[in-house]
Amino acid sequence: MRARRPAEYAVCDCYKYCPLCDPPYTVPMTPFEPDLTVSAYEAEEHFGITGQEEPSGKSIRVLYICYNHSPPYYSTQAPVEVRLT
């Protein structure tokens, strides 16, 4: 397979690292595995129920979690394709 050199695009893997740890983007996060069925997430909002004073951060859009914080940091950041100049 042939590819143009230099490459025009790259996929940034920074979404896998925690932006809140010190220094930022150096600590890998854990892939998030939902502990409930998909339909259970955000059900409170759908039905107009206020369960917690502060939302937990869990949602169906969460991809990674960092347990080094209290409460844990839930990341919804997806891979980003970056155009190289």
C-alpha cells in the first residue's frame, strides 16, 4: 500500500488521557463500561425526575473514566482527526 508523504491527517489519541490530572494528558483513563442498561442512563431527565442534586456525569456518551478524582472524571471526548500543515 502506498501513502502520500507527509501525511495530510493524523488521529489525535489525547482523548484517552485525563485532562484533569497533573500534568494534563499524561495519565491514561480506563475505558468506561456501563453498569446499567443503555435505557437506564439519563432516564431521570427523560421522565422529569430529579434524583441527585448534582448529576453524576455518567451518560450513554461516556467513553473513558478517570478514577483519580472525586467524583471520577467521565470523558465524552471522541477521537479527533487533525489536519497536518
